[in-house]
Amino acid sequence: MVCLLASRSNVDAQRPQRRKRPADVIGNAVKIMRIATGEEEDVVTPASAGATLGKLGGEARARNMTPERRAEIAKTAADKRWAAKSKS
């Protein structure tokens, strides 16, 4: 039981932060109405650091790759997609 609780806290720590919105329908509707009329500001959480850095890394990888290598990777991906469809 102790291991289960320890693993749960680890999973909760990895979840992305969500906006604070009421759980009930009426409260959520009032919150949205206040945001729409400008009484409250909608707080948008920024993307996680991992997502931001991953995007930057992907762009840098694409810039440094030759067109032939990009075409080879695209062909391999297309072959795998078509192979997966033919199995179904």
C-alpha cells in the first residue's frame, strides 16, 4: 500500500497544470461569462519546458539535415504507416 501511494504522488507531479475552473456546470458558466465580459482575465498557463525545448530541438534537427536525409526519413515513415494499414 505504501508503494502505491508513493507512485501516485510521482504521477501527480508529472501532470500538466490545468486552469482553475469550477467543476459544476453553473459555476463554470458564470466563470466563462465573467471572462467574456472582461470582469475576470483568463489565465493561460505556458507550455511545459520539455515541450518548448523539444520543439526547438526538432527545428534545429530539420535545419541541419540534408534534403535527401529528410526524404529518406519521410519515406520510411510512410512505408510504416502503409504497412500498419495493410495489417488491419
